[in-house]
Amino acid sequence: MHDHDPADDGYTWPVCTACGRDLWTDELDRQACRPCEDVTAARIAELPSLFRQLNTTAALMRGARRPGGGSSGSKTPPIPPRLEVLSLVGPGGVAARLRDIEDSWRKAFKRRIAPWAGSPSEAVPVHATFLAMWLRRACEEYESVGQDIDDLRRLHGEMKAIVNDERKPGRVQIGACPGQLEAGLCGQPLTASAASHRVRCGACGSRWETLGEWRELRAAQERVLAEAAGVAA
């Protein structure tokens, strides 16, 4: 228990800068309490995995475009764009927000600050590793760690809410199967989920499991549409 009487005149018991609760006697030399440190450590550990899932979804969105950036001519992309996903995986997203926290800790601990030249997918695990390694010292010494803990909480929450958002449709229509049956074109409606990059046709058994195969699927669907348009003309 506390070994100081909170009723003493002029004395204010130290509190955690992150959650605001009174610190225990063995935490009085800290800026943030141990429970906040433990919860934040768990959140940091999950960030790379959450980012990979968001980045896969964003890659599938980008994979819907024709190589070279031209219009595909199709009204139905494999995965509908989600601006909240693109904002987190792009410039100013997860990587930049983690970098800003890392830079503030490096400055506080008098460590060299160098610009990061890699892609967000390369940067996120590196930033997360640094934050995990220095979290305890930040909780003990860094006066602004409470704000950083709150920023990490909000970032983790945003990412997890998108990954686990059950309010979004589980699957989306991505066009007809271009596979071939004995009787001719398969044409079975295909669906895909943002949670997986694998698509399988239940009618002919055709499968598309990689980003390259997604592009092949789109190209095959466009060929079928072009042939149908030519016949109609």
C-alpha cells in the first residue's frame, strides 16, 4: 500500500500519466504504471501482424488495376477500395505514426535519429521492435510517454477494428469465373473476402491464390468480356 498519507498538506500523490491511476510505492519513480506498460507491450507485439493483414487487403485493391495504371474497363474490382485501409498502409499511416513515436523516444534517450528509407511494410516491424525494446525505459523516464501510450492504443484500435469489422459484408462479388467446362465457359459467379487472397470456383474447381493469379483472373475475365462484346457487335 501507499506509504505516504495523501492527506498531508501540499502533497499530491503521483499518478500514471497514461491512465491516471495512483501509482504504487514501487512505481513512484515511473511515469506510467506497470499495467499500462504490459497492455501497451501486448499491443505493440500485435501491430506487425495487423499491418500485414491490412497491407494484404490494400495489395488486393491495387491488384485490381491493370498493370501500367490504365483502366481495366470492368466495373467490378476484386476487392472494393476502403479508404481507411489505404490511409493506414500508405504515407502518413501506421509506419509514419510509429516512426514519430520512435523519433521522440530517440531524442529523449539521446540516440541518433535517422530517416527511414524502406517501405511501410518493411518499416512497421522495425519500428515495433524498437518500441518494444525501449517501452520499459519510456514508461520509467519519458515524461510524455502517457500521450504515446494513448496514441498506440488508438492506432492499435483502428487497425484491429478494420481487421475484425464484422459489420462489413463477409464476401463481395468479383465477376464470373473464366474457367472452361466441357460444355464451354464456366461463368459461375465468384466471390472473395478481404480477409483472404484465395478464390475458388465451386463449379469448375479453378483456383486463384496469389496476387499474380489474381491479375491472371482479371485478365481472363476481361478477355471473356471483350470476346462477348465483339460477338454482340
